[in-house]
Amino acid sequence: MQETRRLILDILRERGQATVDDIVHELRKRRGNITAVTVRHHLTRLQDEQLITAPEMRRRTTPGRPQHMYALTDKAQDHFPNNYQLLASSLLDQLSRHLPPDGVNVILEGVACTMAATADIPAVPMDKKLDFIVDYLSEHGYNASWEDHCDGFILHTANCPYHHITQAHSLSMCEMDMRFIAELLGVVPRRISHVSAGDAACSYMIPVMAE
């Protein structure tokens, strides 16, 4: 990310919310002279990327025009360091130590169902449904795509968003992911390639009868 926009995100994270004047003041302390016009340009770009909220009007307590307040969106939090991967991996370690494999799988299947329910995929023909699913998966780190096939359709996910966790919990996470994909599709597909087996993507065959 461009350095000035990254600094603006840092400022908003520290302050919670800020006006253009606030941001200009902070940026001048960190990197020298910068104008309000330049800051507004960067704020527009950050809004386009859905990293900051639409400006809210704040009334001044001193004479002058009202000012707009800016804040981070939830999406912006992904641009800052976090401990989610360690937390998830540690939770799986503890589940594996205290539960039999079947018990771990039951919990992960429940997680997959809960995740899929948040996608709110409409009940439309499979080719239209796949458009929604690909958009949803790509927004969540999967780098997804789909194609027609003589036997139906093939869904590809070329990136595993759980790759740091699958190193220690490959079988459990892959089974959870399979259940997640099946819940999104509304039908159990057949996996025809697998990243953990050295393939370029995890690919799923969806037969025509699934429609």
C-alpha cells in the first residue's frame, strides 16, 4: 500500500476517528509538509477501497465550517498485524488433544455450516449460484473461479486461506473446507484436485444433476 495511505490508516487506528485537519497535523509530524488537498485525495482512494467510512459531519465548538470525521471500516483491520492464525492453530491443538478425531470433525463441520450461512447464497440455477459463490470465496481469500464442463461445472480455489493452519492440521482443515464448499453449493461435489497433494488448486466437480 502507498506509504501516505498506510500512515493515514495508522492515524485513524490510533485516534479512532479524525478530521482532515487532524490527519494533516499528524502527517506533518511524521513526514514533513503535506496539504489538505493531498490528504483528501488519499481519503477518497481509501474510501474506494472500503477501508474508511463515509465522512460524518461534526459540528465545531469554535467559529468555522463543520468538519467531516473519518474512521476505519472493519475491512481495514485486515491491514494490521493480528494473532488470529496462532489463536486458531492453538484452539485446534487443544481440540485434538482433548477430543477424539470424530469429535473434532463434528465441531469443524459445525463451523463450516455457520460460515456458509453467513454467505447468504441465493437459490438460483447453479451457473448463477457459482457467480455468487466465486465472489464470496474470493473476498475471503480463496482466489476462486469456475468453468463449464461436459459433466456439469468445476469450481476452482487456487489459494488456501488456512495454509498456516493446515501445515499441522491438514486433514481436519481440508475436511472442514470440503463441508464448507458443499454447504455453499447446496450439494456435495467431488474433489478432483487438491493443493495438499501438490495440485495448483483445489477443484470440485459439480454434476449437472446438482441443478
